Amino acid sequence: MGAVPSTPRPGSARPQDTAEYLVGTFVGEKSFPLGSDFWQKLLEHPLNLRWPNDRVQEACQRFAQNNYKTRHLAKVLIHLSQCLQECISTSGAPSPVYMKAINAVYISSVFLKYLIENAQSNNIEDLCLSLDESEPVPDGFIRDINIENLVMHNVLRFIGSIDVSTNTYLLHQELLSFLLIAMATQLLYGPSPGPTDVNLFIDAAMAQESSLVSLVVRRLLLNYIMRPHVPLNSTPYSLFSEGSQPGVLQRVSSAAATFVLLPFNYLVSSNGEGMRNPLASYSLHVLLILNYYHKCIVGDEPVTDRSDDSAASDSIPKANTYFSDNPYCKALESARDIELDRVDIEGNPHNGSLVRLPFASLFDTLGMCLGDETAVLLLYTLVHGNSDFLEYVLVRTDLDTLLMPILETLYNASKRTSNHIYILLIILLILSQDSSFNASIHKMILPSVSWYQEHLLHQTSLGSLMVIILIRTVKYNLSKLKDLYLHTTCLATLANMAPHVHRLSAYASQRLVSLFYMLSRKYNKLAERIDDKIGKSGLVEQGSLAEDLSAELHIYTDFLRIVLEILNAILTYALPRNPEVVYAIMHRQEVFQPFKSHPRFNELIENIYMVLDFFNSRVDAHTEDGEWSVEKVLQLVIINCRSWRGEGMKMFTQLHFSYEQESHPEEFFTPYIWRLALTRCGISFNPGAINLFPVDLSVEKLNDYGGDVDKRQNGVLDQHVQLDV
């Protein structure tokens, strides 16, 4: 073994034509001009080396040392671009150039990844993506061309314009893997984008024309929807070789069809969840990374609401920084249902760059995949950013397709990351802002819910199940996560649902009253502790424990008020349709007694006692009927619900909470998406080079460097749950 050879081995027949020699020459000191036949030999040769990781590292180190002089990374990227241009011109038909393109993209990925993760002081200039002025170039080649823009244009053009087929699958997948590696420069910087961040390849992607951007967004989503599999029954030899010569693919059995230039596990780990369907997984992660990218720029542009960005360098006035527009985000936000095109038959003009998608297929695919965090991020991105898709979701009559996997995931919250739970709850909050959604979920009856273990749920409405799971999530948060945003989001969603509740089940009604009791106990304990700390002086010292407890008490006061508002909304606007809620309040009416005269709660308690007085008097009027049973009391409640008129009830303004994304969502989403990309796509990356999120450096490796990525996510999703009055 030893160092990578750069000279032929003695006694070998035509050693200059072996893969060993060609790769050794590529990483060596000699610079080959762009028009040299060396590139033809390198890219056309079956690269069937099986080097261990240490030899790969040696080759990469030699390449990094010599690339300053040879500029071989720039040259192989130029050849990749030329191969892709030729592939596009053949419109996906199999041709020898496909083998060259696959070799070029794989070689580029291996050495580009090494240069990025070993860049000195985040100096991306180490990539040397330019040719020397003295470098001879072929006729017609523009010497000063921007190479990163050239390669990104052709990679994106191939992905966007060439359909995925048996012939093109492998090249599509390797190009998506290349994009993830090229965009990994984001890992070198902090979560707050700054004007000194250098992300050459992502910036080049952002600079593409809108028509190409739309094609790419559409193709990435179609890959995710269609979920094409590795063509196991294909015959790679006939596609990528001539005659009896073995092609670049020795077999087709793994996500990368075992490209054997170098050990595939040097680039990726087979442990990634996305390896089950790599093309779909890679496509989704590439789309999300592009969608949430924001470039911070110093200049004289009008300052937007992002001008207070904390990522701006201390030496640069914040007022002089702004964020450039993201064309991928705009394309995704403006995507529309392809079915609507059939309606526009009267000559209504269409924007030619508009992304058109089969919303029905996208809806169904998301419903099948919501156990995966990345799918949840896509659903959030669509319902928050794309009003057409949100409207489509809200008019679907089978909302259980999305809601059941969401609710099941929340039920198993202890097995999920906190960020996964946050995003799911925000999706529910966004949906609950629509009154038709709140009404329709109570009309859908579920025969059973097999995964709910604490209680037999039989013939329960989807709305009742949602109430049960949200309350259960609050209780879980109280005991485990203790997160203010999570509480607020759950209660805000319940408040939005309350006026539209219809025939809430007995179990859901009991859980709702139980929620008030649980919060009231916490409130009372805090109040008692504060009284003990304050003592006879009646003063709260600044910075004392009593002050902290007072702040927590204020939070629980707000929570209790929201729960009372929820109960009030049901009793005020939907009492005749919810006898089980009335019965649950009657059954536990003692829990409301301590708050009857409380100045913060008495006005909300009054309505509850007005209802209690009405129904208690009806029960008392039938005391001579003998012993009461649950069934008899409930039947009496049902009968009297019909005569309930609500005279004297105090009408409160309906609470309506809306979700508002923070002004700097990339600070949460970019680290989150990259964490998922490293695990789901199995991409290995030097943990010592990652600054985007905290990495436990006591672990020697990340993925291929060893162990799984830390399941705890970085940061908290800052959000506004806004009360609309």
C-alpha cells in the first residue's frame, strides 16, 4: 500500500491506462491542460479501485496540496459541465457520455468534500475555482468564466430538464449528492448568516434564471412524490460500457450502485434513513436547504425588516446589511396545483415559470411520510408559505390522511426530538386558524384508534382525538420538556377549535376538565411557595427565588385563563351540541370553586357557574326519581341542552390565535435541516469543521467518523403565537 502512486508500476502493461495511474496522476503535482487527452482517459476509464479509507485520505491530502498549482478541481468541474451539456443534448438517451458524467461528478464530490471540510480558517478560496492566466484553453472556451456558476447551471439544468428513468437514475442521484456536498460550505459558518460567509455554490444556484429555478423545484418535488427506486432490474453494462468492457458500474445494489472509484462509505454512511429511497431523500434535503438559504449582503439597498440581523459583523453597521431574495423560496411559495390548469381554458395568461404540481399526490405522499422529520418540515414549509397548498389541504375531505400520522407522532412524543414536536404543533395551529377545518374534523368519525393505549377510543371523531392528543402533549410537556412555546401552541390550537367543537367525546371532555384541574394545582402550589418566601414582609426581593416564582405564576395564570376561555367558548357558542362537556364540568365542578372569587378568573368562572346552576337545578328537580346513574344524568343533560338558551351568559370575544414566523427563520431551519441531512442522507463530515451547530467533539467521528448525530437539535424555533382580537 503506501502513498498514492503517481508513476507507473514496473512491468505493467500500459500502466498509464490503469485507474491506479490515472487517479494518482490526477492528485499529483503535474498540471494537465484543460484540453489534454488525460481528462478523456480519466473520465472514460472504468474506475474500479477499492481503496481503504486511509488511502483515500492520502489521495485527498495530496490533491489538496497540489490543487493550488494544478487547478484540477476547476478543470474536472469544467469537464463535468461539458459532459452534462452533452447528456442534456441527448435528452436522456443512454450514451457513453453518461459514464464520463458519472465519473466526473463522483471524482468532483470526493475531492470537493475533502477541500470544504478541511478549509483553513473557513477559507473557501482554497478551492481554487479559477484557471491560471497562463493556462492554455481550448478554442471557444471563455477563460474568465465563473466556474461555480457554470457547473451549478449545468447540474441544475440536467436535474430540472431530464426526467428520471432507468437510464438517468444514477446520474440524477450522484448530482443530488454533489449538490449536498457543494452546499456543505454552510456547515463552516454559524447559524446567523453574515456578510463574510462564503457559499460559492449556493450563491451560484441563487443566481440562476427563474425559469430554471422553477424546473428544479418542480423536479425535486416530483422526485419526492414519485419516489423512484434504484433500477435493480436494469442492465448497467449495456448502458455504461462498450462491448465486453465492464463499465463504471460493477453492480447495482446500493444507493450509489457501488461506484468503486473509492470506498463509497468515505462519502456516505449506509446507516442513513434516507438510504431506503435515496433519490427522494436527497431531493427533499436539497430543496429545503435551497429554500431556507439567505445571503447577507453589505450595500446600499433599502433596509428590509431583516436589517437588524444579529449575524452582521460587529465592524459593519447593521443598517448596511440586507438579505437577497431567494428564488427557490419564491418558486415554492407560488407553486400551484396542476389540476387547476384544466379550469383555465378561457385563455387566462399563465406565468411560464410557475411551478405546477399534482397537489393530490403531494398530499398523499406527505401523509405516508410524516413519521420522518424532513417530511414534516416540507409540510410546514408548504402550509405556512404556499396559500394555494394550504387551501387545498383545508378543502380535502380526508384530513385524517395528514392528521392521523401527526397525532400518532405527538402521542409518541417521548421518542421524538423536541423540534419535531414543535413543527407538528405549529402545523396544527396553522390549520386551526381556519373555521372550516375546525368544523370538518368533528364530522369525521374514526372507528378505532389502535395506537392509543390509555383508553379504548371507539367511534371517536377526529376532532375529539385532536383535543385528546393536544391535552396529552401539554401534560407531557409539564412533566418532561417544560417548554413555554409548546404549552402556548397547544392551548392556542385548542382555543381556535373551541367555538366549532361538535359532539366532543366523553373522554375528550373529561381530559379538558382534567387539564384545568392539573394547571390549577400547579398554580396553587406556586402561589403557596411565593407566600412562604415573601413571609410577613410582603416584599419580593429583585433577583430572588420568589421573583422567579412570581414570573412562573404569571405564566400559569395565563394558561388557566386560556383553558377557561376554551370552556367558555364551548359553552357560549356550542353548548347544545356538546352535552358531554356539560356533564364533565358537572362531574368535576368542585375544581372550579377555589377560583370563583379570584379577581383574575371570576368573570370567566361566572359563565361556568351559570351553566352549572341551570343543569344542577334540573337534576335537583328529579331527586324523587331515585338513585342516579351516569346514564341517567347524561340523558337529563342531553334533554336540557335542547332547551338551553344561554340567557344572561356574558359574551366574550372569541379568542383567535395565529402563527407568525420569526423574521430570521434561517437561524433555526438551516442548522436543523443540515443535521437531518447528515443523518437521513448519511453524509459524513468532519465534526471539527462544523460551526453551524454544536457537535460533541468527544465523539471521534460523525456518521462515518463514528456514532449517530446527536438527537438533540440545536436551538429553539422562535415563533409568535399571535392573538387576533
